Amino acid sequence: MSDDAVFSRVNLSIDVHARVLICCHDVCRVALSPSPAQVSQHLRTKHNIPAAERRLVTDVLKARISPLQSPSEAPVRQDGSSPDPNLHLVHGFTCKFCIERTGSSQVISRHITSAHEKQRLQLGVRRNAMYEPVFLQAWTKSPSGGRYWIVEYGGSTTRPVGGKEVYDHLEDVFERERGRQKGFSGGDLANGAGTTRSSQTTTFTDLRPWLERTGWERTFGRIDRELLKNLTTAPSPASSHRGLILKESSNRSSDVYSDEWMISSADDERKITALLAAVDMVMDRCEQTARTTSRSLLCWLRSVRPHGCYAKPFTFVGKAASRRKYIRLLKRFVALVFRAYRLPADIRQRRAGIRFKKSQLRLISALWNHEAWTQHDALNEQLWRSMKLSDGADVEIDRDVESTDGEEDCEDEDKDDSDNESSVVGADDSETDHMDDADDEDDKSEEEDHDRSEDQSRKNKAMRSSGGEEVSPWAEEVLELLFGLIMAFCTEEVMDGRPDSTLLVYFSGVLGFSADLTGFLPARSYTSNLAALIYIQRLLFLEYALPAQGYPRLGIARRPRTGQIARLQNVRQEYLVLGSQSPFEELFSLLVFGRAIAGSETPAFLLKWSDDGQILSYRDEIAVHMEQFRRLPKVLLARAEALCEQLMYGWKPPCDLSSVKDDMANTTHEFSFVSHPKNGLAEAYFELTLKACTSQADSLSRKGRWNQKAIFDYLKKEEALRENLAGLMLMTCGGQPRSPDLLSVRLTRNLAGERPQPIKVIHQAFH
């Protein structure tokens, strides 16, 4: 029998490099003294090894040519060695300032106190910062002189602290995370089933404060988000012909009319499309009321304080694209109401989480089943679009109305800058007040409009068709009922102190769904929706409190000529002030919180510079070299020149810009450098108009009528030119230019005889 076989029978092993005998029993795992007598005694007293086997071991030890070493004299292994499974693994400590090593925290603490206390005081650190927890091994359990070596265990020589409790906790965390990842990688997300369980909580994310405030995880935890999203989808020409699929079958059945599919029929979609077109008329009426409302009342409308008036009045959004986007959200809400109404009650409540009150159901039913829908062309969207206010719509809004059928491109037109949202929130009512100079100009013009005395008796019907004929009584009744239905949800009472019990707040949560429906939008990407809903509600509540024309079917009288502020205050105190427990109050409070927390959120994207500072990259998708960036002004300049060439229809007036004359002392109304006789530009506008209307390509006039499509294209090119000029100013001027001021410079005097100095304005824009 070989020596190794003899040792292995009694669970002994020899380290050939250090020449020590190791006891591999679990209770020992240490090196033994090489004396045969001591080894035999250890095997007898510690492990009850029979005498015959002990004699074999002693005979082998006595017969060895190269004697074994004592553990106290055997060389220690190198630090960072792999752990020896035959030796005990010690959870020990090592001093950072010397070679002291021990398996006792008390010993290492005393060592720091006696040997390194002066250094610790100089560093100003705690005692446990002077040593490091490590994995140790030694030949014996308590080696003299700290004869330990550091081993690498689990890929690290540093020992994690915390004990079993930490590992148990992390095991639970890892298990949940693996389950979440498994749910995301599974096929459930394809059919929407994964949006109800695996994503109902978002743990350990920087969205936690935002989600706790909104309560979306609780509200939509077990709701079919795919169904809710489709319920709020804007109708399209395709859905008006084929219907809209609200929820696909889980088994992917090819029969879309099977019971497992949920669809909104083509007839329903056509009626909803007509109703959404009527929403435009409702909002036109609200805007007309706002135009004829005094400045002081608009200041009260803008305030959210019960007894405080805001310094500036409520104003319209600055861009027509913003207006369309804001009204589009109201249309989506109306679509949600009627599509949910057409669902079976159990599916509406269980799958969509929507519960209508009896009063709401009566209003919805009255509008949905109204006899107006039996009238000729009542379901024709163009019939509703052809109706407009008798006083005419806003000029800027008219010019930006698209000539295409849908509004699918409207969302990307507006970036919802802070100026638009600032018309919703004031300094005393929120944390920001970024009303710009353009808003101040609007304030002045609106004050002039609203302070005019209006003769209400000369008002005829507010709604007239484009041909000048009065709107049919059935259409007016539909508009009144639609306004009443919208206001029923704006004034819905909060139940059990939960704002999401109101459908409008519930709908605002649907707007917060992420694109894949598995999570929610951060505050930074969501607050524009709140600003839109608040803006729309202010217009609606103004119409509700002080309508320019009454709603006899709803029992709402038109505004009186006196005592208007008292009537507005009654509505404000109940719905529009902080603490009123209304959908408006919740949305406003959420907007304030969202804006405050948006600054602490993780950036939407992170850029990275190369080591040489010449390449700026985003992930692995985009990389911009500085040489390319330096060529950007040339590209922008070339685009600006090309756009200018198109806008001028190839015409270049004979004008030397360096010799342009102006007369700043001339206070004549409408005078500018263009009309200065020495510049020769007085007739330039007419000549350019002639070229624009008689051009072979992109003519603004066709067969004696304006070519609307060409006009809209021209306006888009003009906006693109301003964007390119703004980019050039930003990149080539050395500082941050005030491009909005420069690009909106007025060149003619106003009625007060004031005219800005172009050179002065340009100078201020760059400083």
C-alpha cells in the first residue's frame, strides 16, 4: 500500500511544497506535528482511529527519508493564493499599516490602539478604517506571530462584512430581480399580459418618489394597460372604415370578430370622430369667451389661491401647434369616455378599471343616442369642421391649420417649452414664473381687447356655419350636451379622498404609461401633459362660470353684465383653488411636484468624450467628431441661403445692406427702413407677392384663389429659416444670443409711434 493511500484512509494529507502533515477532518483542518507519537495520539483522541491503522501511519512516518516540518517552522504561502480546501478558512483582519494579521477583531483593534493610534488621529478616521477584513489561512488555528497568509476567495481577497443576514437579504433581492427579468424576456409582453403582474412594482429606482406621489403602481397594478392605451387612441380614417382593435386575442385567433377580441366598431368610430370634431367647436366657444373677458377676471382665473389675485392674466398658448396638442388631449379623454361606455360593464370595470356614476351614464347615453345622429351628414367630420365662430377664429391659429385629414403630425411640431407651461402656472402658484417679453406684449394687447365695452345684445348665435347660416338646432344641442358632459367630469367629486377616483385624474395616469406599457414616464417627460390639462380646464371653467352665451339645456345662464367676479369666485372656490379636492387641484399639485422633482431625476441621456477630447458620443449609436462639428455652421449657412432663395422665389432686390438708410426721428405710423425712399424697397413687398403668386412652381395662388397647401409649405420654410438662423447665432457669436428677440424684431412703428431700433435690438440680443 502506498504512503498516500495509508494517509487518505485516516483523512490525512501531506503538502509536498511545505512538507507538513495536514489533518483533513472537518473539525481540524490544521497541520500536525511531524512526531509519529503525537500524530498517533491525535488520531486516537480526536477521531477514534483504530490502533491497527494508527500503527500503519506511524510506520510510514518513521520510514520517510525526507522528514516533515513542524507547522511553526513551515514557510507560509504567498498572499493572494487560492484557498486550500484542507485548511481552515479564517474570516480575519489585516492592518493597513503593517503586516499584522489576526482572526480576532478585538486583537486587531488593540493592535491599532497600541501601534497606530497617532496615525489614526492624524488621519481623523475611525479605528475600523485602519484595518481591512480579509480571508486568511494558516497551518494552525492560532499561529504564533500572526503567521497567516491572505487567500483569494470568491474572486476577492477582501472579505464582505454583514454576515448571514446580508446574504439572506441579497438572495431574496436577486431572486426577485431574476423573476422580473424572466418576466420581461418572456412572451407575455407581446400580448399585454406582462403589464399586469410582473411590472406592477418598480423597485429600487430613481422614480420612487415620483411614483409614490402619483400612486400609479397601485392604481394600474392589475389593470390592462394595453386596453386603456387603445381606449384613448385618437380615431383615424382607417378606424372609421374598419373599426379599432382595443384588445387582441391572447391565442392570436385570425377571427377579429370572435369573443376573445375587443373592438370598437367602424360605426362607433365614425360617431366618436364626429364628436371629437365637435370638441373643436366647444373649445372655440371657450376661447371666444376668454377673448371677451376682462383682464381682472382672467387674473383671478389664473390664481390658485383662495383669496389672492394673480398679477398677470391667463393667456392663450403662444403657438398654434401647442393649442392643437392641448386640445388633442381633451379629445383623447372624450374618446376614452365613449369607448369605455360601449364596452360591457364587467370588462369596463374589471379590465379597464373605469366606473361611471349614474349621472354620468345618463349624460353619455343622452349624447350617444341623440336624435341628431339620424340627421343627414351628422356623422360627417367635415360638417363639424366647417362650423366656426361668427366672429372668426384667431389669425395665428387659422394660418397653422393643416390641410391634411388628420392631426397625426401635430405631436412632434411642439416641444412644449417652458413658455407654454408658464401660462398655466404663476410664481405665487408654483415654483416658476418664466413669462417672457412676448407674454408681456400679449398682456397689453389682451388688456386693450378685454377692456373694450361689449354690447351683448348685438350678439347673435355664437355658432354659425362657414356659409353664414345658423347652425342647426340639433347641432347646437349636441354641442351643449358635449360641453355639459365634459364639465361633469371636470367637476366630478373625489371619493374617499382619492383623486384617482375621478376619471380625469385616472386618464392623466394613462398618459404616464411608458411606450412599452411596462413602466411609467418620469416627471421630466410627463409634466407637459399636466400643463395641457390644466390649460384646457381653465378655459372650460371660465365658460362654465361666465359664458358669453347661455346653455339653456344645461341650466347655465349667460354671464351678467354686473357681478361677474362673484359668479367666477363661486366656481373658483369649489374647483380651482388649492385644497378644493377636485381633479384640477390634483393635477396642479402634481405639476408643481413634478417640476420640483424633475431636477433631481437621472438625465434623459448621457454623453461621453473620447480621451483625446475630439469625439463626442452617445452610447454606441452616435459619434460626432469635432472636425465635423466645426463644419456645421457652413452647413447651416448653406441651408439658410437655400431657404432664403426659395422664400424669395429667386428674386434678389437691388439693395446694398451696408448702405441701408433709416430715419429714427420719423414717428409716422407704419414707417420703417423698408419705406425709406433712398432704399428703394417701398414696392418690394408687392413685387415679391407678384412673383410668389405667378411662379411656375409652388405658386401661392391658383385659379384666382389662395393655394392653402403652398401657403402652409411657405410658412414652414420660413420657420425652418428662422431655426437655421438661430443655430448660426448660437454657434458663431461667442455667447448665448437672445435669438427669440432677434427673430421677432418689429420693423414698423406701432399705433403709439414707438418702433424698436433694429441695430440696438440686435446688439442686445447678443449681450
